[in-house]
Amino acid sequence: MTEKQFRNKTTFVTFLLSLLVVFIHSYNIDLYLGAGPYGTAPDRAAAFLEHFIGDVLGPVAVPGFFMMSAYLFYRNVSWSSLPDKMLRRVKSVLIPYIIWNFLYYMGYVCLRRIPALTAIVGEGEIPFSMPVLLRKIKAVLRRCNGQEASNLLYYRDLTLDLDGYTAMRGNTNLELTNREFECLRELIQHQGRVMTYQMLLNRIWNYDYFGDERVIYSHIKNLRRKLGADYIQTVRGVGYRVDKA
């Protein structure tokens, strides 16, 4: 195999792995397309594609990409070739990473701030207020300076300390595990919205969790028992939600 043929093949493989890295975000596709009726054939097909890419192909994408990049970097390496190899890594890895994330999040912002596109997404516009932003920044600075003890989240008679990972119902302390606390936190932070099983797995166990939805059932069951009240609603076949307070 000639050097040119080798370069062409490695470039093609790296390109495929890069696409898989991008498609790891397939679980976030509802940010752009919105969630349609779960029983329709197109939505079932989209869900199958998301699970296949995210669960089967996704876990090999990132390590495969960096293994290929590392192989190319150390192939025929010498002290004199290091500056050129470092420059190529910046051009082939760092710059594309920055550009992709910029385009991804700018697209998300545009779809949430432009009314015509927001109507297509169906998630609703994210409110933005400069005074609110400044208050949030000041709150963070106060916590950094020790002027504020904790970051609290309230829902009905529940109080969650997001920094201390503690929860109270009224004046009663709730003995929650970290995972149970995180499940409750996600549901309250997205109150009024259905959190699907996979969304909870992604947010709490991360997308590379090699498990199934039964781990969610177990934690929600224990969480309901410890809360002592029916705050959490089951959306059969989809996930869970809590009503807006």
C-alpha cells in the first residue's frame, strides 16, 4: 500500500468516526425536531435509529476516533516532526471540535429564540432577561465568596439543596441516595414536561450507560416510597413527569 493510499483510507475512517461522534448527540434530536406522537411509525423509526446510533455505534466512536488520531500522531514520530504533527492535530481535532460545538449550540439558540422556528420545534421559547442573568451571576459570585450557603430548589413542600445533595419535605429530612436525588432534581427542574426513560438515563447515568430502563423503574419506585406522596406521574411507555407547581 502506498503512502497516498494509506492516507486516503485513514482519512475516510477518521471521517466516519467523526460522523459517529456527531451522531452521539442523536438523543438530543428532540431539541431540534420536537417530540411527536410516540405511537406513529415515523417516531418509532426515529426512536429506533436514535437508540441504535447512541447505544450500539456511539460507544465506539469517541475511543475509535482518538485511537486513530493517536496512531497517526505517533506513526513515524521524531523530535523534528513534533511541531508539524501538533499543528495538524490542532487543525484536524481542536478547530473542528470548536466549530461543531459553536454551530450546534448556536442552532439550538436560534431554534429557541426565532418564533417561526420555535413553533416548528414545539418546545416553547426559552425566556431571556438581562436583569435575571445579572442576578444569577451575582448569586454565583455570592456562593463563591461564601455569602450564600446553598443553591436551593423548591417544589410544593419539597426543598432540594442542589449543592449539599439533601432533600426535605416540610421539616422532615428525606434519606435519598444520590441517584434518587438526581432523578427528583431532573423531574422538578423540568416540571410540566415528560422526562423519557432515555432522557433520564442520559442526564443521570450519561449516554454511555450500558443498562436498560429497569434501573429507572427501581429508583422511581423507591423515590415514591420515601416521598410519601404521589408527586411523580407515570406516562405509560414514555417516562415520568411532575406537574407545574
